Amino acid sequence: MTAPPALPPLHLVVMGVSGSGKTTVARALAAELDLTFAEADDFHPPANIVKMTAGIPLTDEDRWPWLRALRDWMAEQGTRGESTVVTCSALKRSYRDLLRGAGGRVQFLDLEGSRELLAARMRGRSGHFMPAALLDSQLGALEPPTPDEQAWTYDVACPSAEIVAEVAARVRRELGSGK
């Protein structure tokens, strides 16, 4: 009897605008599934952080180097057979298409919520460079995933623990442990 073929690395990209709970969900999901975690904000060049801290929205030109760095990190992990959980706003389909180039299976988890809830969350957090004033620019740039992208969508009004439990069960059921 032969062993089943190994599953390709899985990269779970927890996406959404600022305030959607990407980091909370992604950290808990990585811990639950014992996967390598990365915060996309850590891949921004310093100039992007300066702009966002000043309340200046990023342009596509600002975002491409950041997205390529994140994709390359995911690909590097994948070549070692490591599956990952990463945060990334992934606002546009073109950004998600670039991230899909990491290889393996790239699955997007789209965290959605009302503008009011997102703004309240942003106002309530401290120590983050992204001001609440940039929420509208992110919502304006957002291209929600289309059905052909097969993203998994979750309402952030639900407790993050419920979202994590549902995603973890789905990953285990559909894909194996991912690692």
C-alpha cells in the first residue's frame, strides 16, 4: 500500500480592511493549526509606514513592493514544506492574484464588517500606525473577492473565536492539517 501524496503547502491569507480583526484571527488560527504566522505590516517598507502614520493613503505603486515581499516570504516557507497563516488587507483582486503566485494553495479568508463596527474597532485600539481616518480610503479601494476566487467570507460581528473554530474545522476537513 502506498502513502497518499503529500498535500502542497497551504497559505491562509486573512484579509480585510483595517479594523477587521485580521491579526487577532490569524494569530489564533496559526496557534490552533500549528502553522507559521506572519503579519503583513512587518513587510512594509519604512516609507509606507511613514505615509500611513501621517494619514496618507497608499497607492498601488506603494503596495506592490510590499505585496511582492509577502508573496516571496510565503513562497520561501512553501519550498520548505511549511504552511502559513498571514495577514494582508489584499484589497484588490490584482493584489490577491500576485499573492496566489506564492505556490501551494493560497486560501483567502475575507473578514467583512460594517463601516461603523470597523471604525469603532480602529478608534479603540492603541499602538497601531494606521489611523481610523484611512478606513474610508481602504473601503473605497476594496474589491471584495468574487465567487470565482473561492474566498471564505466571515462576518466580523461574530466573535473571533467562532471564526477561528469554523476555519480550523474547515481546513482540517477539506485540506488536512495543512502542515
